[in-house]
Amino acid sequence: MRPAFIRREVAPKVRKVIYDRDEWVCQMCGVDVGVEQDLTKAQCDHKVPAERGGPSTPVNLQTLCLQCNLKKRQACKHCDLPSCDHCPYAFPRNFENLLVLRLPKDTAKKLAELADIQGVPPATIVTRLIEQS
């Protein structure tokens, strides 16, 4: 069972340091969250969430847009990884060519079956579909 939700606020000066370091760009999707944008979109995110022991130090903080931060929070709620080290939401730069999709069970099953029939990984099926469009 997960511990109760812990929220650690990041001091405004530290947030600005993180935003400047990340060049006011969302580290997941690359959208500009800079000063000319709506500042409410800029989010200072804990890569490893506080409830998983993540500190509020610059090495554990990243700039995310509001949408990506909401997606990450939702993913973290349902995460069963033993650690955040290999999580694309925590360390998106390590997964630049990775697309994470949450598919309905039936769709995922069909994709897996199709991949088995063709003898290729599911990602190859998705890539082919995109290239055909």
C-alpha cells in the first residue's frame, strides 16, 4: 500500500532556477512555458515524487507544462514500478523516442496478437500504421 499523499512545495526562487535551467521548456513534450506564455502552465515537478522519497533538490526537479504534469500525476497514481529510475515520466530525456500509450485491454490484446502473427514487436505495428497515414 502506498503512503499517504505528500506534497512538497518548491520555493519560488528554486522554481525560477529550475525553469531557467530547463530554458522554460516542458521536459516531456517540449512546449514553451516561458515568460511570454501563461505562467500557470509552468510546473516545477518532482521527478521522483515526494511520496516515493524524492527530495526538493534541483537534480530531482524538472519543468513540465500543466498538461504533462497532470498526465505524470495520473501515471504515478497507478504506477507499480519498484522505482522511478526507469520511468519515462520521471526521466523523459532518457526516453526521447518512447511513446507511452495506455490502450484499452481489448486493443492492447489485438495489437499483441497482430504482432505475434507478424513476428514483430508491437511498436513495429504502430510505426507501420503511422507511416501509412
